Amino acid sequence: MKIGIISINMYSKGLNFACPLHTYAFQQFLSMNGFDSTVIDYKPVYYDNFDLRDPYHHYVRRFEKYSSAKAYTPEEKEILDRKLNEVQKKRDSWEPLQEERAIRYDKFENFIQTRYTKTDICYDSDLLEVWDPGFDCYICATDVIWKNQPHCGYDRGYFLGSKCMENKWKISYAASRGFDLAQTEDEHRKFFEYMKDIDYISVREKSLKEYIEQNTDRKAQVVLDPVLLHTRDFYDDIAVKPKEEHYMFLYYVMEKAADTIQQAVSYAREHHLKIIEVTDLPLKNGRLSQYTDVEHELHLDMGIEEWLGYIAHADCVFTNSFHACCFCILFEKEFFVGHRNGDKVSNVLDAFGLSDRKISLKTDLSQLEGKTIDYGSVRTLLEQRREESKSFILNALREIDGKRKEEKDYSDRKKDLTYKVLYNSQIKSKSLLLNYDTEEGILKHFASGTWEYWPNNASYKNDGSSRLLKNGFASKNHQFKGWQLRIQIDNRWFWYMNDGSLCLKETYNKKTDSVGIRVFQDEEAIPYIPVNRIAAIVARAVWETPIFIKVKRKLLSELYKIRKKISS
């Protein structure tokens, strides 16, 4: 049985240390128990071609793009101005961190390239609709993969809802949904629609188990994050011991973490400890530069092995990170945890009787002096939970190994999809005539010279019944031949080919292609497209030059040659 693991691994914009670690831990656990697997190199739908190694120049390019963009309505201008402001702030915050970021990225990349068994192709939600990686079983593994992302919604790949995964075995292991929850009935419906097609469901938080079981007839089991499936020995072989001794490790992520930082400083003063500060936020000087009475070092170029080593050998750890809590438990460290949105941190602390490790700005740490963690009882709970978690995933894999899944038809759901169609002139001729009704839509003129017509309320249904509009472009020098359809699934564009397949636009080569891009006639019906999302379709006008114009051009060319010969 070929097993594909889909998870957040390399592609966290902050280069989160735990993402490559939990994927590696899960793959190694499966291997140790007789199941070979492959990590699917996967970029989430919200990734947006982000440059992990060089965020600064990524935002420089984004800023230039938005600066040159045109806004055709007040609403578009408002959105464009907001994007410009957001991108400018991110660009400026990453500018002084280019060297540290590149070093950190290279360390992450080395960890993945030397430790993973993974796909050669980097997939995303678009490619998983048209390219099949060829696995019999797909496992979506841990962390906040079922998040309702602002402006993007749910990522189908993380829900195992892509076309290539249809009629394949599906397992979720320790999935989490974070704190950006479904807000509308449609978002709730989509969430539970994905649940219907997952054969074995396990989640990381009790609240998610309850949400699923209260709204469906499905059962979900709470299991440990994959990093906790291993004992400390597994990580001792990876961790690099730091040169420092007798230090506090301060690691904060996402939120401002004011409580974590201020309490860490107070503790360091009281115990005369140096602070090693690490974050995934773009902060050149960190957040401790204002404290002149505490010795501290900021490490923004740290690698995964070093991060583990700093936790393992720290005198004490202050954090607001879920996975830092997990490793503190594994390494049996004294640690304290500040506020974090959502319930994932509280969930892991409560599971091991460590809720007293949660702190706030009002916490009096002196009252916790002498109350060290009873790791004897923690070990007992951990071993019990570990066995339950192991049983879930291994029993699921053993039950489906060698069995074929009963096939089902997914076309009804896809036929309910709706999308917009935009009409592009393709040619840039000054003689181009525009015969579209501007009361029924907007005509946009791009820097490339082409025109595009955007109908106001045209909603096309993906059932094969919707028809293209009548062509409103005309040219004295060209004759309209038809439309080629460029289809956007999520972020990428595909050509609709003569055989009904979709060809990735960036890989299409006219010289080597034997199928050809289909040309649709005016007002022809758009066929049913068997994908799970269509963001938009651009109908690109196809033109040909009439024979009399070709003859005229040829005659003028010959006349020019004769005149040139006479003049010489």
C-alpha cells in the first residue's frame, strides 16, 4: 500500500521549527511500525508563491505589483490601498533580516532534504486536481490544517478533498482547526462535507472532537501530536547541545506574547539567568532590547536541531508555543506558558495535569517556587495516551492494507460549482472595436495593451449548460475565430484542451503539444469541468488574418523590396 502524508512541513511563512519536525516524527513512526510512506511536498492554498528564503524581496515585488495596478471602482481602490499598506509594513520589517533569514531557511531545507522521503514534485491545491501522485492511502497529519483561512477558506488538500484523492483511503491524524472557525452556514457545511469522505478521523483537541460528533454521526478520537509518539531518546539523536550553560530559553510565536516576555524577564532577574530569545516573527532586535538589566541574546538564524538542543538543556523555558510545550514535556523541563489564541496549548497542558504552568501578566511566579512538575505522573499519562494514539493509526492502516475502497460518484458536488467568465481581447491593435455594454459590465484596459470585459452578474454553473457571451470585440485587420478557455482553479491557470483535459499554462509548449488548446465557438456551451473549484475562467479571443490582408501585406512587402532595389 502506497501511503502519502500531507501536512504543514516546510511551508510555514515564519519557518516554524515544529512543522518539519512533526512531519518527520510521523513518517519515522510509521516506518518503525512497518509502513513506508512518502511526504507530499505541498504548498497550502494561502501560501501565494511566498519566497521562504527571501521574504524581503518577495514583498518588494508585491509592492511594485500593487503600485502599478489600476483600480476601476471605489471598492477596488480601497482594497488596493489596504494591500499596499500591509505589504509595505511586511517589506520594511523583513529588510534588516535578510542574512539571518537565509541562514535559517538553509538549515530547514537541509533538515528536510536529508531526513524526509518525499515527492519530487511540489504540489498545491491546483495540481492535486489534475495530477495524481499515485497513492492508495492519504493521511493528513496534525497541526492547524483544518483552519478557515481569511480570504482563502479551507484548504482542500489538507482535508483530503482534492480530485486525485477521490476513492482512495483517507485518514486524519491529530488534525486541528485553530481559532479561525467557520463563520457562516456555508462554511460549516463545507467542513462537514469533507468529514463525510474521511474513513478514520482523529483530532488533536477535545473541542474539535465534540464539534464533529455534535454535528455529524461520525466518531472522532483525540490523539497525541506525532512528536509525542516518540520518547526522548529519538530527539536526543537529533538535538545539538548549545555552547551556553545555565540559561533560560524564551520562544514566542504569533501573538505579541507580552505576558510570556515580561514574566520571563522577571524570572531571569530573580534567578540570574541569561535569556536566549527566539521567535518566528520578523523582529530585528526581538522584544528584549528594552530590558538593559537582563543579559540576553537573540537567535534568528537558528536551525531545527539547535532549537531542540536549547530546549533540552535549558534551566527553564518560557513559551506560548504548543510544540515547545510538547518538547518541554518530553525533555522534562521546568516551563511556563503564556497566552495563545485557541485551545491547543490549554488542551495539551490539561491532558497531563499541567494547567498550573499557564501564566498571565498577573501571575505571581514566587508562589510557584518549589512547586516543580511531578514528571513521574506525567510519564504515566504520556505512556497511556501514546499507546491509545499508536493503536488508532496502526489499527486503521492494518484494516485497509490490501483492500480496495468502494467507489463513489463525486460529480453532483462539482456540477453545483459556479464561477465567473471574463472576456479578453488578446490582440492589442489600435483598430480594436469594443462593442460590449458597459452598463452590464466593466471594460478594463491592461498595461499589456489588451482589453477585458467583466460582466457584472454573470454566474456560470459547472453543469455544461452555461454558454459563452456573444463576442463584443472587433478588428478591421483580424477576423474573430473563437475563444480559448483559461481556467483558474485556485491560484494557477490551466488551458482547456481538445481532449477535455486541463494543461498547466506555465508548462504548455505549442511546439511539442500534440493535443492542442480547444477553440470554442461564439455562444457555445462550456463543458462540465470535473474539478472541485473554479475561481474564474478567462475566455481569450482567437483571431486570424483574412486572406486578402495577407495578400495585401505580401504585395506591399514585394513593392518595398522593388523600390529599395531601384533606389540603390
